[in-house]
Amino acid sequence: MAPQSAAGTRLNKRGLETRARLLDVAIQCLADSGGEPVSANRIAKDAGVTWGTVQHQFGDLDGLWVAVISEIHSRSWVSDHVAPPSRGDTIRERVATVIDSVWTYLDTTEGRALTALRTSLPARRSDIAVEYPRTAAAFAARELDWIQGFDYLMDGLDLDPDKLYRVRCLLPAAIRGLSNEREIGFTSDLDIARTALTDAVVALLSQPGE
């Protein structure tokens, strides 16, 4: 379905070009923000349009952030699913693929933008749902993408479902933590840290059932 204005009207060619430019600028601003909040006014200014144009396209800030998340998802879907990552044969190969995939993605423009956007929103999910309900729903959908991707990469291994669930809950936060260290530079050897994380996850998954 072609993008529409916030009022539900069809966008002409110029409107579509403006929308695409706004999303490009928004994603780049977020990616380059260094953790600082990014306002809609700044995005409008950098895109060379008025706040009224942003409102026409997206309605409000909630609408803008939903469109940004959707655009990031569409870009990631194309790049990630043209050639799905090889699952490998062993637990270690599978776990390393999961960790390396997230690690690499978090350092892309889209990954940094998504992290910056989430950081700029209220810390509690319940507060996001109140202030930005559509954005909260979009983030929940992206979490489902992670669950499906993890299940795909671990499919076919005879492993304890409870341990897999615990690992699936752990890894996004653990890898983001290492990625944050990559940004601030306090931890010098992150390759060793990632290997240690892989070792720990493999050891957990390989333990006999409790």
C-alpha cells in the first residue's frame, strides 16, 4: 500500500519525495545524535521543510516515529532476508551467528538510529504506550522480529526450550551493552568480550537438563 498523508489522502510524486527525504533525514539525525534527543523541528529544518509539512505527512511525533521505525524495518528486511544467515551445524556456530548479526546491525545507520530513538523515549514501556501508543506497538513488532529471527537460527537443535527462552531474553540487552562500550571506548578488547559471551551462552545451552 502506497504511503498516505496523516489525513489519509494520497500523496503525489512531490509528497512522496518529501516523505522519503524526511525519513532519510530523521534516521540520519538519530544515528548521528550521540544519545542526544532529536526534535521534530530539527528534522524539519535539516530536511528543508516546515513543521507543518511534518504534520501533513505524519500527523504528530508519534506518527513520525512510527514511520521511522517502519522505514528502518523495511530497509533491514531487504538487507537481512535476501540471503538469510547460515545457521551452521553446531550450537557454537548458531550462537556466534546470532551474536555477530546483532552486533553488526547495531553499528549500522539504521541500528544506531533505532537505538537512539528508543533511548530518547520514556524508560518504562507503559509510559511509552501512553505517550506514543503507535510507536510502542511498532517497537513491539520489532521485538517479534527478533524472536522469529532467533527461533530461525536455533531451529533444529535439540535444546531445552526454557534455556533457549532465557538466552533469547538475555542476548539483546547483553549485545547492546557491548555495543555501548564500542561507542564510549571504555572496554578495549570487545572481540574477547563477545567470545566470552558466546562461551557463556553455549555453556548454558549445553548443560544437561535440570
